Amino acid sequence: MSVSRKGVTGGSALRPANPPDLDVWVGRAGEEALSEVDEIAREALPEHWSRAQLGQSLRAGYELRVCRFQGRIVAYLLSQDVVDETHIMQLAVRRAWRRRGMASVLLQCLKRDKRHQRAICLEVRASNEAARALYLRRGFELLARRPGYYQPRAGKLREDALLMRCAL
Ligand SMILES: CC(C)(COP(=O)(O)OP(=O)(O)OC[C@H]1O[C@@H](n2cnc3c(N)ncnc32)[C@H](O)[C@@H]1OP(=O)(O)O)[C@@H](O)C(=O)NCCC(=O)NCCS
């Protein structure tokens, strides 16, 4: 799927909000994308998976969606279908590309592709205000709190997870 002011090919009109005329391609990717995904994960996620774990996850049926600008991956979303729900396992955006609608357009792409499922679910660190704001803005609701779900990071205590869900 391609998104730009010139039009959209191969899908419905997903459009990064800011700026609105970026020529960003959004869609599925495979193992060829993993070097860049690994680079983004290392920058963005406290508990990133190794390149090998990412590869195993794709071979086990996880799905990868990416945003590309001029061929370069600027954001990705890794998900897994579990019966009639889709779980977001990872979502990350290159730092320089944040607040430009990349995560929103990936969520929109996932919702469109998974409209046959019952819901999309995820866990997010209670302290991750950017992600919480994103998910609430994009139609997720808070379902539950899981105390001490995340391992402690250097010098910090275990952290609660928030379980969020978006009905499809
Ligand atoms: C969280 C993250 C994925 C958001 O990606 P993004 O592409 O910047 O998000 P979007 O531009 O689509 O933002 C959509 C909305 O979410 C909210 N939002 C996003 N980032 C925010 C922030 N830092 N502070 C407050 N609200 C924020 C806003 O409502 C925003 O809309 P607006 O820009 O019109 O105000 C990105 O910050 C990131 O990669 N963080 C590190 C990895 C991470 O925490 N992943 C989530 C793990 S569950």
C-alpha cells in the first residue's frame, strides 16, 4: 500500500497525518526487513529481541508491517494472531520520525487487515505515556492492570503493564 498526495495503490486510503503529503509506503514485510527492524528496536525498545528471535517469530507465523520512506523502514509493527484476537507484540518508530502519524498508520493498516478478528490487544508499560496516548487516541480501551509484569530495568523496580484492547 502506498500513501501520498498522489494517491494510494493497493489498498484503502491510509494517510499519515503530519505532514499529510509524505510519500510513505505501508504494508507487510518479511525477513529481508529484519536488519532495519532490529536497528529500530535497539533504539526504541527497552527489551528488544535479537535479530535471530525476530527471524524465528516470523517463521512461527508472526506478521510484520512496516512504513517505508524512500525505501527505508521508518517504523514497524509485529503482531501475532491468537485464535480470534490479534496481539501487538512490538511497535516502534525511528526517533526522528515520531509524531508524524507513522504508528497511527500502522495501526490503521493492521485494523483493516484484521477486520475479521474480534479484537486487537496489547500490553504497554504503565510509564509509557506516548504509547498510552497513542492507543487511547486510536480506539483502544484500558482493560486491566498487571502489577509487576515487566522485569526491573537498571536501578528501577518491576513495572506494571496495562492491558489494552480495541474491538474490531
Ligand atoms: C509510541 C510510539 C510508537 C508512537 O509513534 P508515533 O508514530 O510517534 O505516533 P503517532 O504520530 O501516530 O501519534 C498519534 C497520536 O498518539 C499520541 N502521541 C504519540 N506520541 C506521543 C507523545 N510522545 N506524547 C503524547 N502523546 C503522544 C498523540 O495523541 C498523537 O497524535 P498527535 O501527534 O496528533 O498529537 C513512538 O513514540 C515509539 O516508537 N516509542 C518507543 C517505542 C514504544 O514505546 N513502543 C510502544 C510499545 S507498546
